[in-house]
Amino acid sequence: MNTFKKQIYAVAAFSILFVGTERVTAADTQAPCVSIVSREVTATASPFYRAIYADATTNRLVSSSWQSDDNGATWSPIRSHHALTRGLTPGFRRNPTTATLDVKRNCVISIVNSLDTPELDPTINEPPIAQKTYYLRYRLSTDGEKSWLCDNPIVGVGDFDAQHPFPDLWIGKNAIYLGDNGCAPIVTRSGRVLVPAQMTALDKGGELYKPPKAHTYTEAAILIGDWTVDDRLAWRMAPRVAGDISQTVRGLIEPTIAEAPDGRILMVMRGSNMHDPKVAATKWFAISEDEGETWSQPQRWKYTDGTGFFSPSSMSVLMRHSSGRIFWVGNITPENPDGNLPRFPLAIGEVNPQSLQLIRESVVLVDQKSKADERQGRLDLSHVHLMEDRETGEFILTYPRAHNSYTQREYALLRLAVSPN
């Protein structure tokens, strides 16, 4: 049996599934990283979806449209992001995508996917022109996102400007952007800000590079932000991390990062075996030993015992728990996926702090396709958001359960108790 399949079925043998609304618990002989405390499925997204703590001293939570000053017990609308589009040329876009709180500075850092493309149809979700025109802005708030100190393009220090913000990047020819919820900035223990982004590339003729079998191609681009004397961020880009197109035809997509206890930075990336079933679909990883300045060559991410696992071309999330342990959420499949599909089951597992590989025995499947799902067309369990409840230490996992090729959605909210070390 293929070693990828063998290991996946081993996971399925001890992991726990939710089927419908029935809760099942892990086998006593195993070591799952979490247990499921509660699960809700609703017609609309919970305010916890994409929420962060926006204040270091109070349990103030803010998501894209909601705010709570009592740790999520009650919520009210927040409109501070509305000013982003006020007075913009029709067709321009500002999409706050991810954010983090610099606890030492009590400052929220929000990263905004931006398009300055006149007359662009606002109903098009992923316009092809964005592969040439996406760029990034950052915003800072020291009052829990009630107001913003700045709204600036992210431009590298030195001989760069908004049209040419970093080496090999010319907005209008190629682009830089955040892919999904996992592309969240982190603040390292030294106070440096790292933003995991993705960047399209140019061929030798100066045109957008695209391998023959792919509809897009990106490379992982880590942006490094250092605080200045006037409390702004000075930006640089680390050397990009590029994939072997014979193994991941669309390059490396939607990086997610976390800082290990020893200061190393782990980056996990989405790949794609699009139209080539002979290639294993997996996640990829790289490691930095110098706070994001340089990165190792990307390799297939595996279990700590050296065996591989299948994962489709879908986003994932790394997060460091307050205990110092690192957890990962993403799709793990029993068979080799075809490009993006299938995007189920959904799993969570713990990262080994030494090898920075996934601990196979820790993995828990938290959601799977049910008989009810089968009647609603294709199921996609992706676009997840993971956060930690400050008061309980539980993880709050929220995500859409998309049906029929994303034409219908319901939303899941799970509370996960982290197992003892």
C-alpha cells in the first residue's frame, strides 16, 4: 500500500469524527491534541469568525463587522473599517484580510488586500486582473480598532515606491497579496512583525509567469516589519520561497507561520498537483532560523515518523497556543486529491517542537462529510479561523461548511479543549 494512504488510514482509525450533530470522543489509548467541548452549526457566521483580541489589558474582541468588550458574551457592530473605501475611485478595493495584536505595544496590525483598478466589477470575487494588480496596505490601531493611526501601502525601505514596492515586484505587472485567514501576521519574541504573503512572478519577457498546466502561480513572500522611532513599520522582503513546478504546478500558496519555542519560524504552504494524479498532493514547509531573514528549501511536510499524508490545495492555519505548543488546522484526505478537491475531512494536529513536523498520533478529525451533506452537493471545509479564548485556554474554531461548489453555506463554531502536555 502507498505509504501516504497507509498513514492516513492510521489517522482515521484513532481520530474522532462529528457526524451530523452527534459528538464522539477519542479512543483512550491514543493521544489526541484536543477534545471537542461543543459544536454549533448556524445559517450565518458567528461574530467569532476572523476575530482577534484587540487590546492587551481587556478581553476586547474585534472581527470584520463585530466587536465585543466581554470576551464574546455580547456583540455589537463595528464600523471603523468602513472608512477604508470612503471616497475611493469606483472599482478600487480595500479588503482587511488578517490582523494580529502586538501585545507589548498594545497595537493592532491589520493587513489589507488592495486593488486600485478603476471600474473593476465589485461582484467579481477573484478577478483575474488581481494577479497583476493586488498590493498590500497596513493599518495600526492602539484603541482596539475604534480608530486607525495610519493606512499606508507596504513599501520596502530603500529605492522603492508604491508601484515598485519590493524587488521583482511591479504593481500592474505582477502582484502581492494575502491568500486566506491563515496568512496572519505574527509578532516574534524580539518584537519583529512577519507577514506571510504570496507573490506572482514574471517570466523572462516581463509577462505574468504561469506554468502550462496552472491557472495561477505564486511564491511565498515573507514581509519583515521593524518598528521605527515614530511607531510605524519599516518593511523588507525576505528571499522568496519557490516550489518545484513538477511537484506543485501552481507554486507555493497561502503560507501560514508560527514561532517555535526555540525561536525558529515554521512556514506551511499549500501546493497543487492540479491535473497530475501521479504527483502526491501535500502541504509544503520551510524553516527560518534567523527570524524570517532566510528560509530553507521547501520540502513536503510530513508526520514526525517520516511518513507523508495527503492534503488538497487548500488553505491551512498554524497557531501558537499560550502554552507554547503549536497547532495546525487543515484538510487531510485518505486518497490523493486532485488539485483543490476534496476539501474534507477537516483535522487539527500538534507540531513537534523539535522536528517541526506534524505529530501523527495527535491528529483529530473535527469535521467530515455526512449523509446529510451528500444530499447538498459538493462539501468544502476550508477558510477556517482559529483563535484561543483568553479566559479558558480553549481553541475557538470557526469556518463555513460550503455546499454545492460554494453556492450555499452554513457556519460551524467549535470549542476545543487542549490536552495536557
